[in-house]
Amino acid sequence: MNDTYINGEKGRHKRIVFDFALSLLPIGIGREISRIAGQRRDCPESISEIRLRARSTSSVIISGENISLSSSVGEKELLAVLDRLTDGSPLAHDREIREGYITSLYGIRAGIAISRIGNEVNRIYSIILRLPLGECSFAEELYGIWRAHNSGMLIYSAPGGGKTTALRGLAALIAKRDRKRIVIADERGEFDPEEFSSVAVDILRGYEKAKAVEIALRTLGAEVIVTDEIGNPDEAERLLSAGRGGVPILASAHAGDISELMKRAAILPLIEGGFFSSFIRLKREGGSFSYKSEDIPLTAHSS
């Protein structure tokens, strides 16, 4: 059940995303990554991260392999990358920067490590570009599980396991085949609107998750709510309200296994409340991904 996320025509979109990512980089780093990609058959499809570090070695991750780069980068160059990521307006993205990330075009998400003085970036140490993985190769299987239960689904994995990619693929299939009114609470801008151009999906981008769920219920008439990582109890409480109103929830969570999942304070009330009827664990090995449908007993947290 292992497979890569990239198939056929989706590779062309990945090329566009990759070229845009290169345009954000310092020239030396960009040229080196282009050279490495040109020597491999799995590129650019399998490039998932580009890590720029001012005080240590930069690297690129391809098919799960961390490849060190010989080109160096300084703080001045990282500030230039930050400027490009924010279209020259870092202050306009102040809330995101305070949270340690910036979301750019095509769903590229940049994690940033900085220090600040007031509203100004004082020092910048690293920028990590995460490129979207492309198409979920087992979206059909997830859709089959969804149809069998027609209720909430929680997709979980360790970081970088493909949770958002799986949610995107599943949401698109539900919108296309079931003609449900789907609202995506996309707080961090990880759902590329272009991927939903052919289906009826509403995306609330940049809202705090709890507020987005409230809008989805009260003004958009959501029949299915999709949300990325559930991070705090307030978000969970809003999702509980959705579940009580009969609106299924498709959500993701960071956890390596069931025991870790059951320790998440924001997730446990939703599980105990019965708002997820299916649990999907994703696993990544190199450039391939697998999924497993799991049963989670409500007594698991007490063991």
C-alpha cells in the first residue's frame, strides 16, 4: 500500500512549484539544487524540503534523503528570502512570523527561526521551505473509508507524513462525487485554491481556526468541515459544536502512534465525544507513503 504522491500530469504542477521555490532562493543555493535535481530521475517530484541555515550547512530533502549543500548562505541572504516570501512587506505578515511560519504561493510553507526586537526582525538563523507533496495516491481508498462511515475522519502522522496532502485529495473527491458543501478552515494557507478550481469548495484562509469553524457553521452552511492541525482546546471546542450539529469533521493531528495521539489534550475530547468514526495513520518511508485504517478504543487513553 506504499506509493509516492506524484503521478503523471501532477508532475508538471510540481515543476511549477519547484521553479517558484527556486526563485525565492539565493542564486548559489538555487543553482546547486537545480544541478542536483537534474542528476536524479525522481526530481523535482520528490523534493519535499529546502533548509537554509546561516550558521550551519544548508540542505535539501529528496525522497526522504537529507542532502547537504556546499553553497553557504548568510543572514543578509536569508533576509532577502524573507523579503521575497512576504512580497517586500514583512510587517503585513507579522502574525504569521510571530507563529514561526509564512505561507507563500502554491502552498509552499516556510518555517523561520528568528529573534526580534519589538516589531522588527533582529536576527534570522534559518528558513525551511516545505514544498507540497502533490497528489495523494490513495485518496480513492480514503474516500471509500469515508463513504463507509459517512462521518468524521482523523488523519494523523509524524511531521512530514503527508496529512495535508491526504486531506486535500479526500476533500476534492467528496466535493466532486457527493456534492457536499465543503468548507476548509485553512489557517496557515496550506490548501492551494488552484487544486479546487473544478469543484465547489469554500476556503477560509488566514482565519484563526476557531473563528473559521464558527463562520463555516453560521454563515456558509457547511455540510463537511475540513481543518488542518488541531492545536488547542478552543479549536477543539468549536469543532465539538460542529459535531453536535451533525456536521462531519475531517481533521489532522501530529502524532507518531495511537498512544501519542491519545495524549493530545485538544484531540482527546473529540475522540471521546465520538466525532471521528475513522482514524487514518500515515507513515513515510523515504519518498513513499502508506496509510492504515485503525480502530481506537475509547479506553485507550487509560491504559
